[in-house]
Amino acid sequence: MAETVIYAMYDDDDVLKDGAKKLVAKGVKISEVFSPFPIHGIDPIIGIKNTRLGIMAFIYGLTGTVLATYGMRFFMITDWPMNIGGKPNGSYLDNMLAFVPITFEFTVLCAAHGMAITYLLRNKTLPGLPAQNPDPRTTDDKFVMEIRLSENTKFDAAELETMLKETGIIELDQKELK
């Protein structure tokens, strides 16, 4: 079953935000907005929930801290104890202050890589995959608003197009998605 999708193109992000406010006030559900850069303030307008990436960053950082602590204890205390500068090497607690920089750096490394990989997986933007944007100009200087008719059952396509034309669009496209 094919789904009808309307794509409205804008050439200014402020015009898109104002148009989105007008449409949402009339009860139109906006599915997605494609833009070449983040549009600050568009998320609450179109009803996008806050991200949980910060929670995941904390979990990835905690994992890095645990792995660094376990690794340093194993490598420097259990497996191959060394006497460096007269420091005691009998327990991890005796050497813990020397391991703080390594723990910090490994925590940041795990958090940063974990967030980047999660972001790419979640948004389906892994290198080598085809782009998900409806128009290649959205990576340059145009902004596209996506409206799905299946999410806006109280309006038909003609009504939505009339409302969109009142918001300052420069181009309108209707597609059937499989």
C-alpha cells in the first residue's frame, strides 16, 4: 500500500519555522524537517521529543571508567607489577592517583565514540548508505518539510497544499512512497 507524502520546500529557515507554527496551530502533523544545518527551536514546534543521547553518553562513559579501572588493575598490579619511581605496586588503591588521567581519557574516549556510533545508527546515516533526504538540495541551501497524509486524516491533499502555499513555500512536491 502506497503512502502519499507532501514535500514543501523553503529557502529560509525562519520562513519554515513560521510556516510550521501556522500549520501546527491549524492541526496539521508535520512528520519531518530536512535542513542543511540544525534549526534551533523547530523540535518543540513539530513535536519532536528530547533525545536520550545524554543518558547513553553517561552509560558509555561509565563503561569506559569500569574498563579503564579493571584494565589498569590487571596490567599494572596483577599481570606485570612494576616499581616505577618507588611507587608501591601492591594494590590498586595505592596507585589510584597515578591512574586518574588514564581513567579520564578512556572515559571520554568511550563516551565520544559510543555517542557518535549511536547517533549514526539511530539516524541511519552510516557512511556508504544512501541518503534519506527527499531532495539533494537540502544538504546545500534548501529546507524541506514532510507531511504524510496518513498522519493528517482530517485533511485531504488539496487542503494541505492550499495551507502550505500560504506559508511561503518556493516549491511543492507530492510523492507516493511504497
